[in-house]
Amino acid sequence: MRRLLWGALRALPGLPTGRQRPGSAGGLSGAPAAMERAVVRCIPAEPKLSVSFVLGDGSARHMQRDQAEPLGRALARIANNAGKGPAKAAKKSKKARAESGAAPPPPPLPAVCLFAQDGQAVAEDVPNAEAWQDGAVLQIGEARYRVERNPPALTELQLPRSLLAGFPVCPKLSTEFGSPADCLFRWYQEQKAEPAGGGGAAAAGPSAASGWVEAPGGTERVFTPSNAHIGLRLKLVCTPGNRLRRYGLEREAESGGPVEAGPGACTFDARHLYTKKVTGPGLIRTVTYNILADIYAQTELSRTVLYPYCAPYSLELDYRQNLLKKELAGYSADILCLQEVDRSVFKDSLGPALDAFGLEGLMKLKEKQHEGLATFYRRDKFGLLSQHDIALNQALLEDPLHKELRDQLAPYPQLQEKVQQRSSVLQVSVLQSTSDPSRKICVANTHLYWHPKGGNIRLIQAAVALSHIKHITHDVYPATPIIFCGDFNSTPSTGMYSFVSNGSIAEDHEDWGSDGEEKPCRISLTHPLRLKSACGEPAYTNYVGGFHGCLDYIFTDANALEVEQVIPLPSHEEVTTHQALPSVSHPSDHIALICDLKWK
Ligand code: 4LC
């Protein structure tokens, strides 16, 4: 038995399983394969290195050895291991031996040697970390393996759980010694067994597949299945690469389920007609959007009270993620400010998807919560200079910048306490144009307290946010234009909106008493920024069964930025086709604001 295995090992060059083409019977083709690869992963931060290769019988070997261990010991281990054949077979033969009682003579172990690039055998006392160099050759018996040290590798490759026809499928992928942008992709679709001829009973069940065939046009990182794919599963084969076009061992991922029919028209289809292309170098397309956190969408309150008109399946995360990725990709944004981003959505879904569409993402979680803000910027237009994120309550409590406001609030401990209890955050990113490094912008993103009677709290939150933004754009990066986006939970008739747009709020404004407490706070606030709502005051940006109103804004620096174009919002008919939002054709209860800004 063991002799047989070792014979097979010597006779067959074998293909690493990772390199087999789907549908091919790897290793059995007549043509001689290129020298096999032994992949060595060795990084200074870890005490061990790993050596991986595939034996002639197709079984993979992965070993971890101490970096400092002499090579001789690692080679002896490889000889031992290779001689044994697959682990299961070894156990079985041991058991069979025990039963028969006869002890056959042990087969000779293969000779194992490592040759350096110059053809010389590497001495057995050389430590592993030094011995296993790129281009060395590992010989096991008569099989030879080219050593590849730290080639590009996939550490993660995953397809989303739900696939919809007409919606982009963006794999989650992570690389080491490479980058997702330099990987190679090949998409496959399930090949359904043809129904048996002659009208006999259906032999194959609904999911019986006879194999995988290449999906037409499927060589990009993102694949959008068509109606022809409905009922079929997809598979992605990915070869990790780096900028120098060096490639590592490929990996594959299959979809859990088949492609399903998508919804008909969506609320963003008409908007995409305006935003197909990325804007030219002088323009900045800016989007703000509260995407409705999954942790809120799937609560009892949401299903039964807030969005009872919405089909439960369209409140599910996977469904909404499909819509969101298509919607956001189609806006071709340069700057994208999102609110209510679940940590896991950023990490596993939107982050990877938007990365594939050229956007780099930054996340700021709320204190002790699993959702927060995300700011994305187009990588080839902007670089990140610095981040200045804050929690509004903590900044108000501690930062010397807000001492005056703290003093003004001192007579109102109840209001102070309420502001302290809110977890709202402000995300501030300073970006630099890649085409003109003298151009910088400060992108701020926030989500203010949500309660209809919380106007006084939102005024304080806005004051903290504006002081912080003023500090960054006046003191840290003097004369930097501002784009301040967010869900401000404030309609155009509120004190918060007039404070931001007019630069002041009077002490007798009715919003100071908005919570109905006995002693309304009486303070006046000012700020020196010239901010205007770039998309104006649409009738609503939030449309649910019980309320609609304009709560979201893109405030821009009137001194430095001009509004070139505002992308029209979906029509009232589109918004109300399924009563209100969210719906099967719209993933959130908010509507994205989109405008093209121009440097003045
Ligand atoms: C939510 C809501 C709040 C904007 N808004 C008004 N009432 C609301 C009630 C609920 C938003 C409202 O969806 N959330 C509670 O936490 C979340 C979520 C976060 O944003 C949640 C948790 C569990 C389940 C569901 C959701 C509202 C109505 N009229 C207004 C006028 C103004 C501001 C707000 C409102 C003004 N100006």
C-alpha cells in the first residue's frame, strides 16, 4: 500500500489543487506541467515559517517550522511526511498491519534536498528563514518544486449569500503580498444537466449540476449576473497578484445559493442616467446617505410600527445590500458620506464592494454601538492627509476648544446631561487632490440625535461639530474648503438648520425649549463658517409611513465651492409606489443627496 503511494508520488508531477481549472481532472493530462511550486511564507513578525506544496498523489502538505531551526530538520520532516502518503491511508495501513500481524519492511524514505538558485545544495545547518529563498528548488525523490517565497496570496475569498439578476456581485477578498486590484478573476456559472430526452421522469433535482462553465464576460472583479443566470449558482476563481504581475496560488469561492430574480425598476435607476461617469478633474461628486442600519431595520419595532408596509424579505440585510451596492456604484461618487453603517456591513459588504469601484473607506463607530459613520473617497482623485474624528459628547466635556460653550451650558445641567447621553459622532477627514496637491478639502460627516423633540440637543451637537470643523480648517489646515454632510435630523424650519446656514441662533429661538422642559435654555450661538445647503431644501429626504421631511444635507463652503449640478431626487410617484420607504425598490428610509461641486 505505502509502496504504491510512493510510486504514484514519483510518477506523477501532479498539479497543485489550487491551480486546477474547474472541470479538468488535474494531473492526468499528458502534457508535462511546469515545475511545481512550493510556497514559503516567512515574515519577521512571526516565529515560524510555513512551507506548502502538493504531492504527486494530489495531497497537499502544509508545514510550520521554526524560522531559526536548521534546514536539515525541516527536510527530514518533509521526507518522513512525504513517505507516509496521505494521513488517512497511513492510519488505515497501520490498523491493517496490526490485524494481519505481519510487519512489511518499511519503504525507503525519499531523498529530500533544497538547492539554492545557483544549483548548490543548501547546507543542513542553515536556518530555515535564510534557507528557503525565492527561486530555490526543493527536491523530494524525483519531484522538483520551485520555491516561491512570499508570493501574492489570498487570505480571504467569499461571495455574498444572496445574488440578484441585474445586481453586481462583489467578492470580499483580502490579499497578502498583493492587492485586490492586481488579482485575476474568472467567473463560472453552473451548467445544469439537460433534462433526460424522451419525456421520461426528471432524473435531476432542481439543483443537480453537471459542472461549471465560464460565464460570458466574467473576467472582472465584479460580475453582474443577467436573467439568464436565474436559478444557477456562480463560482469565482481568483489568482492573487501584485503590481509586478507576480501571481500566487489561486483560490475559488462558490455562491451558497442560485441567482434569483431582481426587483423591476428601482428608485435610483433614473438617477443613474445622470451619474454614469465619474466627473472630470475640476469637479467633486458628493453623496450623503443614511443607509438604514441592519441592527435597526430588522427589529420588531421596524417591522411592525415604522415600516409595516415593507415586505419583510426586502428588509433583510442581504437583499438591501444588493440594492445598496448597485445604487452606490451607479452614483460614481468622489466623496460618499454614509450614516447608520453597521460595523459588519462596512467590513464584509460595502467596504469590499466600494473598494472594487475605486473608493477607499473610513469608518467611525458610535461609542458602545455597532453602527456609525463611513466616509469613502475616490482613490485616484484624493489621498487622505489626516483624520480628526470625535465623539460630540466627549469633545464638549473635555476639549478646551469648547470651553465657552461649556460655560454657557453650565446653568442648564439637565440639557447638559441629555447631550452627554447621546452617542453622536463627527467624522472629519482632510483630503488632498492627487492632480493638484495644493487643493485640500475637509470632509465632515455626522448623524445628529434623532428625537423629534431633540432640537435643543441637536443645536448643541451642531455647535460642537462646527467649532471642531472650524479648528481643523482654520488652525490645522488654514483656508481649507469644507464639505459638511450628514443626517442632521433637522428640517429646514429648525434652529439647527438656520444656525448652520446663517451662522447664528438667537437665545430666544423656540428650539431652545423644544423638549418642553420647565426652564428652557437661553443661549445664543455663532460660528464664522459660510455654509450653504448644496442640494437646497427638498420636500423630503426621509419618507416613512408616519413622517416625511428633509433631514439630510450637504453643507458646502460658499467661499470656495460652487454647486455645478444637483442630481434630481426620485419623483414622488417613485417614492410612493410601494407606499413609503424602504421598499422592494429602495433599500433605505432615506434618499441619497447627490451634487457635483466645483472648486472656485
Ligand atoms: C427613528 C429611527 C431612532 C427621524 N425620526 C423621527 N422619529 C423617528 C423615530 C425613529 C427616526 C425618527 O429610525 N431611529 C431610534 O434608533 C434607531 C433609529 C436611528 O435613526 C432605531 C432603533 C430601533 C428600531 C428602529 C430604529 C422624526 C419624526 N419627525 C421628526 C422631525 C425632526 C426630527 C426627527 C423626526 C425634526 N426636525
